[in-house]
Amino acid sequence: MTQTLQHELKNGIAIIRLNRPDVFNSFNREMALGFQELLDLYGKDEAVRAIFLTGNGKAFCAGQDLAEVTASDAPFIENIVAEHYNPIIRRIREIEKPVICAVNGVAAGAGANLALACDITVAIETASFIQAFSKIGLIPDSGGTFFLPKLIGFQKASALMMMGDKVSASDAEKLGMLYKVFNVEEFEGESMKIASTIAQMPTKGLVYTKQLLNAGLTNNLSDQLDQEEKYQSMAGKTEDYNEGVQAFLEKRKPEFKGK
């Protein structure tokens, strides 16, 4: 696997670290395709109960590596979007594992929108989020125009995308972009604690919840109620549901297997 990414499986958690710290973990083709491969690999692995994404160094991800798009043999922008970012965002939303994103520094452009597409996103207090696209005459890609307005509202999303304002981690939390913000001392331990908690929960039920949230982005109420009925029936047939009920009746902590 490419050196632009580091990864390991630990206690049911697939840990993926963006590893181009010298360029603030900006994406080039090698890293984008390698990331897709890792998502496919861990998505199929039954031992994986959660995926944990973060970056090495001072930044989480500065988006696209502009050196790649300005090189003499540079790919077309539409090819980068179609072959790099769209497949990544689709995988994150479709993968049958909860994806936790721990933003360890600046998240700009595609890096910011990658973080917003994850299931649970937390950040270190020194992190910031920037819709940097307008600064160079581009539009927000990587699902930004889809997720950000739904997270914080149309007006604020429009302004942040057009103005390119830097949003601090604390402001991002207040706006609803994030789940939680941790101070520097707590960030690594607390963000991993969330992943550990998720990895010990009933995985199929969490995946069904994720799929329902995806559906709810476009469904009307009646269709969503029908989907809830369908998925609740599926959840009620899992081993983890039986274990959860039995543990409740026996007044003990459940031991979920993700099945």
C-alpha cells in the first residue's frame, strides 16, 4: 500500500492516517486511489467494526495538491473530481461501517468536505475549516454543496462557500458541523474512545441507521417511515438485538458481536 497513507487494524477499529504531512496531507492521485483501496479493503473485513480517519502532522487535509494540477502533465480537473473525490465520498456514505473522523488540524477544500461526509466528526481545538474553493475560482466539491447546507443551513453555508471564511473548531461545533471539540491534551484519547465505543456496539444496527440517514436526505416523510419499518424488521432479526434484550433482562452489560 502507498506510503501516502498509514493504516492498521486494532481492537476492531481500522485506523487510517493521511500521511503527506509535508504538504498538509493534500491529496494527489496516489493518495486518493490508495484511500479508496483501503476503504474497500476494510469495508469487506468482518473484523472491522468501525473506521477511524485522521491525519499525520499539523494538518488534517488541505484538499487537492495544487502542484499536481499545475504540472506539465496535469490531469483535467473533471477527472480529478470523477476519479478521486466522488468515489471517496460515495464509499464513505455507502460503506457498511461507521466512519469516525478526527480532524487534527486545518481541513480545507476537499479536506473539509471529506470530514463533513463522515458519520461522526470531532476536532482538536486548534483545527479550522475552510471552503477554500472560491479563492481560486472553483466550486465546492466532494459533497460540500450537499452536506454543508444540511448541517448548518442554506444561508450560512452559502456565505462560507462564497466568502471562503476560516471557521474555528469551536465555531464549527456551535454551527453544527461537528459532534465535539477536544483540547490538545484530550484530543487523541477522547476521539479514539469514541471509535472504541462505536466498535463495541451492534454494528448492523449502526449501519442500518447510517443507511436510513442517507435515505432521509432525499425521502419524504411517508417514504422514510416505510424505510424505518423495513430496517427495524431487519434489525430485529440480528444476533445483537437478541443479545441486547437478553442483557437488559439479565441486568448485565451486553456483549455485541456485530452480527
